[in-house]
Amino acid sequence: MRVLVACEFSGVTREAFRARGHEAWSCDLLPALDGSPFHIQSDALWEAENQDFDLMIAYPPCTFLTVSGARWWKDRKQEQHEAAQFAYMLMSAPVPRICVENPIGYLSTYIRKPEQIIQPWQFGHGETKATCLWLNNLPLLKPTNIVEGREPRIHFESPGVKNGLTRQQRRSITLHGIAEAMAEQWGSLPR
């Protein structure tokens, strides 16, 4: 299966699919965090519209979309509209199967309610971070490892640069358990 992981610089989801034998590529405006040759530093929407992929998992930037930033929405209408439009265009890309991921926020009213809301604790990570999935031609993601210790680690992530990454970049990295579930469940679908 040929997989595009749009708006991913970390390579976590890409590598979960590659480990299962898929031709997976991450794509972001940022360079690959892991230096992988299987990363395209480009406009993810252009790649989705102009290349031939069987599956796209997209993580569009949530800065102007997430409910945790709602107090600034009134002053950021243009940025919010552009961010929502970008997510909508990813959802509408000519790829047979699509998952667009984003926290609870503006996309639920701008586009539609998500097909699914998942939590890290359903996939082996003892924390909370409600995450919406908008799915096109994909089944719901089944929990793989429900664990205890549910605390909002991501919410309390300290500001500033740590290990060369900004707070926003650290918060955007997909957790391995979720990426593994996507690769295992969606990577096994017939072409």
C-alpha cells in the first residue's frame, strides 16, 4: 500500500507503516526530525493531489482550530478560516482512503462532526488528549491497549524549546501506540 502521512515531520506514523512493509512517506514543510530519506519536504496538499497514494493520514496544524485556543479565535478569524480550509481540502483530496486528525475544536462545526474521538489511554499511553478522526472509506480505529494513569501530560507540556523542539512541535508528535494501531488496522485493508 502506498501511504502519505501529511503534515508529519516526526516520522512516527510513517515508520509504523514502513515497519509493516508499506511504501509510506511523511510530508511536511519542515525537514524530517529523524533525517529519513522517506520524507518529502513539500506542500502536503500538493503531494496528495498530484501523486498516487492509496491512503493518506493527515495531521493539519491545529494552532487556530483547537478548542484550547478558543479565547483567541475572535482575533484570528482569517487564520482560522485558512486552517479550516486547508483541513477541508485534505479531506477532499483524491486519495481513496483518508484520515484527518485534529483535537476537538472548530473543524467539528466548520466541516462536520468527526467519525471518531480517540484517547491515548486506549492505545497504551497513560494520558488524556481527546483526538478527533475524520474518516473517508476507513473503519473506526479499535482500541489496542487500554491503560490506567490518565493524566493530561500534553496539556501541561512546558513552554519553550526542549531538545531542539518547540512546545507546539512536541505536542504535535503522534504517540507510537496510535500510529501502530493505524498501521496495523488500516494497513491490512484490501487495496
